[in-house]
Amino acid sequence: MIPSIYLQVLINGILLGGLYILLAIGLNIVTGVLKIINFAHGDLVMLGMYVAFWLSVFFGLNPLLILPSSFIVLGVIGLLSYVGVFSFVLRAGDFEHLLSTIGLGLLLQGLAQLLWKSDYRLLKFELPPLLIWNIYISPVMLSIFTISLFASIILYMFLLKTRTGIFIRAVAQDSEMASLVGINKRKIHLITTMIGFGFAGLAGGLLMLMFPAYPTAGFVYGLLAWVIMVIGGLGSVLGAFIGGLIIGIIEVSFATFYNIELARAVAFILFITIIALKPSGLLGERARV
Amino acid sequence: MYNIEGLLILSISILLLLPILDINPYFVHIIILSTMFAVMAAGWNMLAIAGPVSLGHATFFGLGAYFTYFSLTSGNISSYVALLVSVGVALTITIPIGYITFRFRITGIYFALVTIAFAEVLRQLFISLREITGGSLGVSLFIKEQSYLHFIFDSKMPYYYLVISIFLTIFLINKLALNRFLKILTVIGNDELTAASMGINILKYKLLAFALSSIVNSIMGWFYIHYLRYITPDVAFGLLTSVEIIIIGILGMLNFAGIFFASLFIIPLGEVLRAALGGVYAGLNIFIYGLILLLLVIIRSIRIGKR
């Protein structure tokens, strides 16, 4: 019989991992389709957190009901950044992609600090815990897990079944060929940016239910999204699932038995090891080096 | 090319002569910081011209500062030994990481990710090991009496001359001794395959460049802890320090003299925004850094697109 503490850690890890899957999926779709290295992802998540926070403070609504607005606001920011930044740098190299998205991230981070100061903002959102077989399950985490899985599956179905989704996948596979058969590449890029940024906002809105928001909060989340994506393999949706769960379990177990900083350090060490051993990730099809 | 280097020599000599006049200590402080960042950006640049873009170059700066602190507080050790210690630490970190990444051809985005993740590992570790590192509050160096042994002075002027002469030394070494080395690095950065087919040992040269650039940065960490006597994990391993280094490197058009002037522009700008407007408009400096970086990159991309 497994002692219940380990089972507890495992379940919490899986629940957190569900959220991390959503965190990585927004990054995954932008990177996969635009072939751009989005280092601003974390700051987008941070902005999503603030949107959820302010809307629920001003309107006193349940934070779960506000989630779509995080998606929409970040989608609009996606539109602005595509028009203002990505459309210029897209044809340049990796170096420019990297630096432009870092610049975008700093811009958003500075803006957040200017507008809302560096105080920690936390939402009070609590539900009584469920107790099943001596294991506590937080309903907040459970609802976050459910919503993020649901959103990921919707995105997956969208990419698989709809016309636009098929276009997006075509551009991801071979953008030159896609243009040749009459797909408007720029339009698809724009839609993808908006969806990807929107998912970052959604992840931020969900994170806001459990963690505090502050202007530099995004850095760690952005890096975690990168870790999950690289562990799973660039562009692999199943990989993001596995990567999210691995990181979630690692983080919860180290945070339970040691402390949270060490947990993050271990996650990043795992990431460096995987990059060194298998740059294409666990489920990646080919090395993109 | 020669003009801007002549301008560099001229401005450095002006800076060296300037203290004859009685100048404002705050001005001295800003020049010290700018020169310090110029040295670090020059170090970063040494690796960047060979191709790999490091996003975590503050790591070596931070390690240099922390290990200098550890050695100075662990006993009656002089600063010169502490310098050797911090350079040694930088080397023991770069050689394995550089070997693994360059050997397995982890370039571009993956190299950037490895360096940024590594900096973050160290930041989280230094925050979590509170007993040794003082956690996120950082550490301060308490040495009261002035001494050449510990490089502690009441006045700012010794630090001023020290950092400018370090910059000058690195510049002269670059110009006189490393000319061929830097050209080889540029060839590798332009076209790795061509360089390899000409018989250049790419792994060796990249490793050397990485080692040199980390040494330069750790020396600046050593300098920083003596000068400001205070360091926190966020300054030591944070993204912002690395980004400042990168902005200076790019604005300086990846050449030595340009970097010096870029640093003389960026660091005072950041300081003024932080000091003058910091109370009301905290975050404005980050916002403007982001804006500058975006504009630089967009201009660069448009130029690439036209070519």
C-alpha cells in the first residue's frame, strides 16, 4: 500500500500539471506555426493574471466567469504585437526573433509595473476541500485542471477538424507550400498569434486562482512553458501533456519535501539535461538544431 | 572603423584626466557603472561574434560577486586570491557547459535557453540556500578599514581608475594579441561550415571564446562586490542584468568601441529613469529598455529584409 502522502503528492502534481499543459500549449502553437521564439510568453501570462484580477475586483464576479475576457484581451494584444512587431521580424533570423520577443516582454512588464506597481495581488477564491479515501483534493485545483484540459482539447479539435485549423497545420508543416496552394500565410499567422496569446491569457486567468500576480511573475511561468515544451518536443501536443505532468509532479514533490525554489531548480536542471541528450524532446519528431 | 576607435581612445583619456577637476560623485558613480557594463558587454560580444547568443551572461558576473564575497568572509584572504577563486569558478562552470552544448551542436535558440535556464537554476538555488547566501535579501560586505589588500577604499576614485584601466587593458589585449583569434571567431559566426572546412577547430575556438567571456564577466562581479559591497540573487542572476548586457552589445553594433559608447548611453539612461522617476514611475526603465530593444531589432530586421 502506498503511503497516502505520496499519493497526495502525485495527485496534486497531476492537477498542477494540467494547468502547465495549458501554459505550454499557447507557446507551442505560436512556436510551431510562426517558427518564432516567443520569450514574451511569460509576460503575456502575467498580463492575463492581471486582467482576471482587475475584472473580478471591479465587477465582483466569480473569477471562473471572467476567464473568457482574459482570452479576448490577450488575443487583442496578439493582434497588436503581430501588426507592430512580428510582421517586421518574421523574415529575419532566430537572433532577431529572440530579442524582439524579449523586448516585447520587457515592454509589457514595465507597463504592468507602471500601471499597477509591484505589489502582490491575490484573489480570495476558496472552496471547501474534498476528502476522498484520505486524500484531500482541492476543488479549486480540480476545476483549474478540468478547465485547462477542456480548453486544450477544444484547441486540439479546432486544429484537427475546422477549415482554419487545417490551414494552420498546413502552414506549420510547410509555409511555402501552403502559400502555393492559396492559403493566406499572413492571415494564418495573425490568427495563430491571437489564439496563442489568448491561451497564454487563459492560463494566466487560471493561475490567478491560486498564485499572486506581480509584474515579474511571468518570467518563471514563461521559462516553465519553455521547459515543458522542450521536454515534450517542439510542436507535439501529446508531448506538452507529458511534459506538463512531469513538471507538475516534480514541482509538487520537491515543494512538499524541500522547498519551491529547489523544485524549480530541479525542473530547469532536468531541462538542460534533456536539451543536451535529446534536443528534439521526448516525443519530438526531428531535431531542429 | 579606425575613427570610432580613435574616438574611444580620446574619450577614455578624457575620462582619465577628468578627475583633475572636482567632479560630482554621482557622475563618477555612473561612469563606473557604465564602464563596468561596457566590459561585460565586451565579454558577451566575444562569444556572440562566434554565433552563440548567451541570454544568461549575468550568471558569471553573479558567481564572481558571490564567490568573492564567500572567500573574503571565510577568513583573512586577500582580494587577489578572491579574484583567482571567482575566475576559477567561472571556468569550472563554462568548460563543462560549453563542452556539452558546443559538442552536441546546441546552437541558436537552444543555447539561449540553456544559458537562461542555468542562470535561473542558480538564482533559485541562491534564494533557497538561505544559510549560506542570505536568501533573496542578498549579502553585504562589511569591511570597515581601507586597505589595498581587500580593495576597500572610502573614495570612489580608486574604483574609477581601476574599472577604466580594466576596460583599457581588455581593449588593448583584444587589439594587439587577440586580433587573429577574433577574426577566426567572426569567420565561425558567419559560416560555421566554411570555417570547419578550412580546418578551424570550431569546438576549441568556441570554448575559448566562452571561457574568455565568462572570465571577463566574473572579474566584473569581483569588482562589483568590492565597489557596491552588496549583491542579491536578482541582480546577480536576473534576466534584467543579462538583458542590459545584450542591449549594450547590440546597440554597440557588436564592436568594442561601439559597445563603450552604447554603455555610456544606456546605463546613465537607466540610472536617471530609476533614480529621478523611480518613485512615481517605477518600471519606466524596464519599459524603455523594452522599447529600445524592439526598435533596434525592428530596424535590424528591416535592413536584413532589404538586403
